[in-house]
Amino acid sequence: MAVPVLTEAQRRKLDGSDDELFYTEPRFVQHLDAAFRSRLTDLYRQRIPPGAVVLDLMSSWVSHLPEDGVYEEVIGHGLNRQELQANSRLDRFWIQNLNRDQRLPLEAESVDAALIVAGWQYLQQPEAVAAELLRVIRPRGQLIVAFSNRMFFQKAPQVWADGSDRDHLACVAEVLIAQGWPRPTLLAEATRAEGPMGWIGAR
């Protein structure tokens, strides 16, 4: 059983319609800026060992894994089949709405590293997802949750829509710790904005 952290009000979304409808059409665009993507790939190169079984939860048409990374298997999950089929790093994938059903169809202790990129901010039941990840990740495995200050505002739960960047980090840490995860390492880094805004120092 997951340990509740969020209130019911914090779980509500501005757009309460079915998430599967929102993700019906594929979005073959980059949701993260180039500097963030490069930094994330470097982090994966440092943290994910060769030959690992990798779970890319809430994935899309890109996984941001290093091109030279060799893994035993990369398992993908998401809501849009076309995006997942276009992701060349995935060996297999499945479709599941985690806001409706948080049980992952994976064996206990079957994954070495789980990744959630630009996805945690849409979870209405993050506690249950964190508990499931604790079940499927092997001892001494790792979970890497990565996000920027971008989001689909209408699909983000109130706790995320109302919070600052620091609030988001604290919320993720609180949810993980409540489910039995060790205290996570937090990396908060600013990257220069692209285009004219970056020229004047925007982050």
C-alpha cells in the first residue's frame, strides 16, 4: 500500500478529461531545451551501467539515452503508440494510463534503472507509482526523475501547477521517501534559454 502524501485537492487538474484523449495525437517535438537534453544524456552516461535493464516510464519518441550506451534491454511505457513505435531505443513497450492504474506489469526486482523524464508532473497518484518502482527496481538499482520548468499546465495536478521549481523538487523527494526510498540526490541546474531570451540571460 502506498503512503499518501498529497491531498485530494493537490491531485486535481485544470483539465480533468481522460488523459488518453489528450495524448491521442503524437507530438513529435522536443519538450525539453537542447542544453537540458545534453545534460540529461551525460547524467545517464555516468549513472546507468552497461548491460543494465532500463525502464523508460512515461516515454515518448526519444529516450535521451547516450547513442553509444549498450543495455540488456530498454523497456518503454507511455500513452501514445505512434511515439513509442518511433523510439528506436526501445526493445519493447506497453501502453498504460498511470493516473487510472498504477500497477506496473513487470516482475519484482527486474529493472536496474528506471527513468521518468518530463512525466512526474502529470501523475495524480505519484505515491503508488513510486511504490511500484520500489518493487520492480533491483537492490542497488536507481530511479532518475528529470523535469524542467515546462509543462502542459492544464494536465498538471494542482500541487505542480501552483508550485515553484524548489517546491517540485521537494514534492518528488517527499513522495519517494514516504514510500521507503532513501533520500534522493537533488540536482538543480539552470540552463540558458534558447534564442533571443537566452541572449539577455533568461534561464
